[in-house]
Amino acid sequence: MSFSIAGKTAIVTGAANGVGLAIGRHFVEQGANVVFADMDEKKLCHEIGEEAEKEENIRIFAGDLRKKLTVTNLLSSTVDAFERVDILVNASRQVMTTDPLNPDDNSVDELLNQNLLTALRLSQATARRMIKQADGDDDSPIGAIVNISSIAARRTHADLLAYSVSCAALDQMTRSMAVAMAPHRIRVNAVAFGSVMSASLKGSLKDHDETREAIVENTPLHRIASPGEVSDAVQYLASDAAGFVTGQIITVDGGRTLIDPADVSAH
């Protein structure tokens, strides 16, 4: 089986920043048609706007995917541009702290809506489109969905209660959707990562050498991952090379979840 995604059409959400942006750019380099989707239109235009004007295989879409109409419009825009959708990467996610003893803290509600329900609804709509466009096809695979999760689903940090809960829910949604979509020849998997040296992490680690050292010390491979290492894992799951892989959570964390948790947030 081939690792190639050349010629396939992918939607990547959360694509204005960090891991989502890195995945989208990696897919473009691999020859895929890519729709970069994010609610931050200004950042999207700053990062991708110029390329989208020049390259035929790049589009940008700005909108709040928590809204049903926005999901519909995203799929319509993708089909208008590229006639089909083969890959969905749900990389849109939010991190916020939680006060575990405050009954008025609504972070769990907010992050379940952002990190779980947005991915679920977009996956459902995209899967319906994949099934429709494959009408009459043979028994070959018709689509792949990859959710971007975090090792926070398995690590405990009181301040990140809502984030951990939303990631754990996303992992279970991945497994459940994999079973539901298997008869339709759509695979659903996830990549859970630890610390990735994105622009946001670089900013948060600036002038905080002790935090960087703590992350490295509690990672058996003794370094922080590059965004490209997550992108490679996502490409594998989106490609035909993973044709018999579904419902799996691939962990890209340098072994961090294999040792005793340290008081270091898993962003």
C-alpha cells in the first residue's frame, strides 16, 4: 500500500495555527488538495492567503464550525473547488484551565462543544458526503478521518480537567465512529501528541527554561517533537498504507505516557 495522498482532497480544521497549519502545509507538499479551515480569518489570510491565490490546490475557509450552517458551507466550498473530499483532519481544538471546585466554571461545557462536538458534527457531515460521492464504486476505501487529540486524555492535571475530559471523549468518539463507519469503508483514527514545538509553545516557553527542561526530562526521548512528526503520523493514517487501521489512537509523545506523570501540562 502507498503512503501517497497526492491528488486527494483534504479538509484540515484549526489550520491557521500550530499543528493544524503544519498538517495542512505538509499535505500540500505531498500533492494533496487542501482546504485550510479556521475561525480566525485574519490569521488564515496571513499564513496561507498568498499561497491560496497562487496555488490551485490550496483554499482557505473562515468560519465558526460550532455552527451547523458553517459546516454545510465548508463542505459546499470544498466540493465546489475540488469536486470531492477524501480526507478530514479535525485539528481544531481549544485549551483552557479549569477550577475544579467552582460549580460555576463552564470550561467542561465549552471544551466538549469545541473539542468534541465540532469534530463529531463535521465528521458526520463529511462522512455523508464521502458515501454519496462513492455511490456505485467498488469495494475500495472511500475516505479517512483523523482526529487530533492529546496525551492529556490519559494524564491527570487538575488545572486541565476540562481539556483532559474533552480529549478523552474525542478518543472514545474516534473508536465509536470507526465501528459505525466501517461498513461504509470510511476509516476513523486519531493522533494524540504530547508537547510539539509549535509557534504557540515556543511563545509559552520563552523565558521559561525550567518548563522546557521539565518537559524534556519527563520525555524518554529527551526532546520536544517538531510539528512535522505529527504531520507524518497523520499522513500515514490518511493514506492507503493504513488501509486496515481504524479506531486507533496513535501516540506521538516520545514515550512520555510510559512514565510516571510529572506536573507538566500536556498541551
